[in-house]
Amino acid sequence: MDRDALIYDWNIHGERPERPPQKIQLNDETLRDGMQSPSACTPAPEARIQHLHNCAAVGIHAINLGLPGAGPHVVEQVEALAVEIRDQKLPLYANCAARTMATDILPIAEIAQRVGIPIEAATFIGSSQIRMEVEGWDLDFLLRCVRDAVTLAKKEGLPSMFVTEDTVRATPEMISALYGAAIDCGADRVVVCDTTGHIAPWGVKNLLGFIRGVLESKGVLGKVEIDWHGHMDRGLGVVNNIAAIEAGADRIHGTAMGIGERAGNAPLDITMVNLKLMGWLDTDLSALGEYVTFAARACGFEIPSTYPVFGSDAFETGTGVHAAAVIKALNRGDTWLANRVYSGVPADEFGLGQKIGVGPMSGKSNVLYWLQSHGREATDALVDEIFAAAKASDRLLKDEEIQEIVDRHA
């Protein structure tokens, strides 16, 4: 069977973006920006440690450990995570958030010195006119903050990640001034933020094109890296992540399941799924489900049943016609076919598989498959009773409900 001939893919026939030349890096913000979600609870210490290992297992490159300037309890949490990265030799590049203040930057330097690993100082400051209006800031004040913060970080031996909040609503003049000052003081990386989830994909390309021009004018394009940090207020987090990579961003920020303030951050997991399916990411993502489900549980979230790929409904069907096609493929022993005949996401690439439910829209083939997959004999009487119960139900039957019918017959 020529599998390529079974699916005519309009994503690749005709015009499409080429795989970007830069190595795509991913930065997990679950333990820092994700904790700003009003619904999140702080993960237990052992859960934070496990999250590090889950990030490493799916090929995430960097992780924000927290904001040590928030107090001694965060310093303790961050140091424990940094020690785990060091002792277990995890392939994760650590960073910590900091306001452009010495009281935030110095605790990062002290942790890095005690633990003995590099930790990027992600110093952030607002950049949009609307934020300046609320705060009563002027450009001179912002430039002074930027210069002092980046200079101090470099003096303390910290890699400098300079972050402008609300970059997507800042003027070209403001962006040029702030980034120029940070670069002049030795910033190693600049982070472009859609803090309010405002921008659309074409705006991402316009903005990053402008920022690449700023870096080029300073003679540092290709030396100072560009990060993209998006939010989900308009539901555009994933597509904006892809647009940012296409526009030249080196590293993409996100959180597990998009946990974050308001409507959340851009979900790193669904971003990775799409990059994998686009052929832009070569990482084995069979452990991505564990990354998502563990982080959700640790932060006090339930994954919505309809959440793409990792929700409980993502690969389940109880509809007769759809299920029949999947069942025919499974009965042929062809899981590749079964995972694609009624799914645009191949479940097997993410350590998952198809599920056949039994409900009011099911056919008898659903019942037969359920009994077969559970090692039960499919007598006519048993099939008829389960089928009748399914038709009388207003939802898919739970496994235990079907099992009760089976037990009665047994």
C-alpha cells in the first residue's frame, strides 16, 4: 500500500512556508508565567522537579524557574530546581524572571553562583504607550532602567535576556530605543511579548521583521537571539507562534496546556504538535501527553475533554459510520490507517491511539468492537442488549455500564 497516495495533503501541494533555517528552540514558562493564572495552584516541590524531567523528555530546550525577587520562598524553589538540573545533567537552559531592579537581579546571580550553572536573567519592563500613561513613565526613565538592569546582569556574570512587555502595542521608536539600549549594554537575547494577546499572525511578521531590522542596524543580527512570547486572548497563540518562527524567531515561549493569566499563554504542547506535523520539529513527542497531563494535575487543572490531542475526546468516536471505518482498519491490524482515516492528527505519533465508544449514534459494529477489545464473547443477545441501552442513552455509555450488562449475561 502506498500510504502517500491515501492522503492528498493541501498543506504541502502548492504554496507553503519552508522549514526555517534556524534551530527552533522552546522555552517552558509553566512554573512562572503559568502561575499567574487565577485558577492555578502552586505545584508541590516534587511536582516541580518532575516537571523539569517531563520538559527534558519532550525536547524542550529552556525553562523559566521563577522570579526569585518575589521572596525567600521563591529563592528556595528556584534553587532546588537549579540543583536538579545540575545534578541530573538535564538538557535544560535555566532562566529566571526579574523586574529591571537590582533587588530582582541579584538573587538570580546568587543562586547561579551557589549552584554553579548559568541562569539567564529575563529582565522585563513595559514598552507600550498605554502602559507608560498608566504608570507615569517617560522614555528617559525606561532607558535608565534598561541600562542599569542589563549592565548589572552582565556584571554579575548572568546571560541577559531583555524582555519588553506589550511589545506588540509599542511604537517603532520605543522598540528601537529600548532594544538599542539593551544591546549596547550587552543583552544576549531580546524577547518580543504579546502580553495582552492582541496581535494577529500578519502583525507578528510585521513586528519581527522590524525588530530584525533593529538588530541588523546594530550589527548583531544572528548574534543576539530573538524570542517570542504569546498569549491566548484572541485564541491565536499557536498560529502566532508558528508565524513568529517563520518570521525568524529563535525561541518560542509557552506553557503546558496554555496555563496562564486571563485566557492563558500560548500552549507549548499544541505548538509542538503542529511543528511536528509540519515537519519543522524532529523530536520524539510520544511523551508529550505525560508532560501535559502531569502539569495540569500539578497546577490544579482538569484538561477539557475536547482539548486538542490530549483531551479525553480527542481520539474517541461513538458515531457509527466513523467508528466503522476505524474498526475496519484496526481489524486489518493497520494502526497507521486507523489513526488517520478519521483524524487529522495521527494519534500514534504522540503515544496515543483511537478509542471506540458505544452510544446513541453508534452502530452494532461499535458494540462488537468493544466486546472484542475487552475479550468478551459477542453473543447476539448480549450485542442486542448493549445496543438497546446505547440507543436509549443520551450520551456514550461508560465502560462500567457496558460491563454491568456483560456481567448480567455472564
